[in-house]
Amino acid sequence: MKHAKLMTAAFGLALAGTIATGAQAAELVNYKIVDETIPQSLTGKPGDAAKGKKIVIHRKKGNCLACHVMPIPEQQFHGLTGTDLNGVGSRLDEATLRMRLVDPKVINDGTMMPSFYKTGQHRVLKKFIGKTILNAQEVEDIVAYLMTLK
Amino acid sequence: MNFKTITTAVALVGASIALAACQGTAGYEPNPYDSMDGGIWSGYKTASVETQAMQNDDFENPAMPWVDAAAELYDKADGEANVSCADCHGAPDDETGGLKHIPMKGVGASYPAFDPETNKPINIEMRINQCRTKYQKAKAYKYESDEMLGMTGLVAMQSRGMERVSTADFPDDKLNAFWKKGEEFYYQRRGQLDLACSNCHEDNPGNMIRAERLSQGQSNGFPTYRLKWQKPGSLHRRFRGCNKNIRAQPYGYGSDEYMNLETYLAWRGRGLPIEAVSVRK
């Protein structure tokens, strides 16, 4: 299972290399999955929680509110298809949250939640081929933000 | 230990916590539909009262100008053969089906049908064009043209209230192979967001996805007048929209892939009343 996932990540890398034509393809950083978590920061830098909050709201970035209720009352319309994220920073640790964002299918292969740091999905719209939804630092910023939701 | 069961249980608990914690939060709307019935239902149910009212009354239905224009074309001789639709089929609502005994009533409830000429499923749009090129010897309408949308609406409307029928799941049905491919498409994740039709329309009907209330994604209302489009649109336009929203490369209007999907969706919606021309947000 975990081997397969590592291979998928590698495969994604290969695809990013071959298909993405010039248009600044995301360079996937290597990460290591340990027991369905990613313990190490993707960038080696701490995330910025304030930026993370902006990214979870942004409809073309995280757009997490499409599916999740979050403690952001100033935004109207929170989706309901995902778990309520109030208090998620107490329920889950950083390494699990990072895994959740990078590729939640490792945790639950039937989940509706997109993999925010992965390439190689089926029939991706041409302009997104080889690109991840979020870059590594954006993932870290969101993890930092989620950790504040105690 | 089955991890999926655990996460599902967690999700369920999470959902009930959400209910408890968020009563009164602006914009938070619980799903009033999942407990109402487990059966199939039309997107009419999740449409707003205002939108429903537009659909209920043909004088308010903004699609009617397209249908009225098509009704004129229906009676007009066209093409090298210089015949009209009415010359062969009688008036649109003539249940005897005119000279050729092929009435328009029932078409919307039973299409896509199997077309022995192409050995593929054929929908109303393609049938209209077959009649135009073969019998009228006229130019085909463009798939998403005003003429085609109006004419499809006019034809589909004649089946209003009739229940959708499909036996495409029977192994000896000529549509069976196409139905199967449509089913595969429906459950296949696609696009950068990696979602299948089923993630939204089978797992979450009635649920809010941001400000949109998900329906079962049924096809019984098509063609549909969408307020967002400011005009009627075909089912394939809707497919393309749902594909692009998850950043998936769409297929072409009338493509084999979408015809298979249309064949499969008709089967999913069997028993639903035909609503054409429906009105949606």
C-alpha cells in the first residue's frame, strides 16, 4: 500500500517532467510517507498561518470551504460534503494534516477530497497538466493555519 | 481493520457535530433532502421556488422564445427536398404522428435510442440532424445553435410528464454496451480535482458544495434554460461544465463518450417525469 503510493508520487513526477510543455510545471519535492503521515515539512520552512487562511478561502487555490465548514464566519456558504474542521488542530497532528492535503487517498482511497500536491490524474484539463493544485509552501501555510484551529 | 469504515464513521460523527455546532452560522445550510427519501428525484426539487415558478408556467419560462422560433421552423419547408418536419410527422402534438405515423410524443421519454445506421446511440439532437440531412436534404444544425436548442426543446416537451424509460441495462438491449461504457465514465475520477460524477451526484445529493445545492444530476429536464447561461443549453453543455469545474478536459458535443454517458444517465433517471424545457440556476 505505502509502496504503491510512493510509486504513484514518483510516477506523478515523471509525468510532470514529460507532458508539461514549458509552462512552468510544478517541481514536486520528494516527501516520505510514514504510517500514512508526512512528518517532514515539504519546504523545510515553517508555514504562515495567516497566508494559509487566505489560501483555504481562495476559490482557485484551496477552496476548502467548497466542502468544509470552518471557523471563518466572514465567508458565506460553507460546503457540507466534508468534515467540520472546527477544532481539527486538536484532533489531528501536523504530520497527518500534511498527508491529508498532499494526497488524502493514502488515508482513504474512496475520499472525495482532492490531492492538493499530486499530478497525473486522469484527463486533466490541458493547462493544468503536470501542475499541482497548491505548491509546497502553500501546503505548509495551510497546515500551519489548520494547527491554529484548536 | 478497515480504515475506510473508520474514516466514514469519523465523517459521520463530524457531520453531526457540524450540525450541532453551526446552527445559526451565516450561510450554513444543512441537507434537508437526504432523509426525505432514498429514491430518485429531479433537480427541480433543489431548485429555488422562483426558478420552479418560471418552469411551471410557460408564459414565464424564458426558454419559450427558442421553442416558439423552432415551432415556426418545424412547419417550414426546407432543404433540396423542400419538405417540413410537419409534412412527415404532423403537428408537434399530433399523437398519430402525421403521414409517417411517427409522433413527437414519447421521443423525449425514450431517447437515446439505438440507431441501426451508425450502430450507436442517437439522441434527439442527432435525430433532428439526421432528418435534416437525409429527408429534407438541408444543412445540419450546429449542436449548440439556437435552432437546435429550440427544436430539441420542442420535441422533448411533447413528452412532458411522461416517465423516462430505459432498458439499456438488459444484456440483450442494443444499447447495453454503450450503457456499460457510460457507467464506467460516471464512476471514473477525472481532472486535477480527481472527482467522479458519483462523488457529487450519488454520494452528496442535497448537500451544499459551497453555495450550490447538489442534485442527483439527472437529465430529465434537458434541454435546460440556465439563468447563468441566459439561454437554453444541451445536456452535453452541462457535461462539459461539470468536467471543466473539476479541471478535467471535456469531450466534444455529440462525442461517443458523452453519448454513452447520456445513455447511462437516462437509465439512472428511469421513472422520472420529463420536464423539458426545465429552468435552473
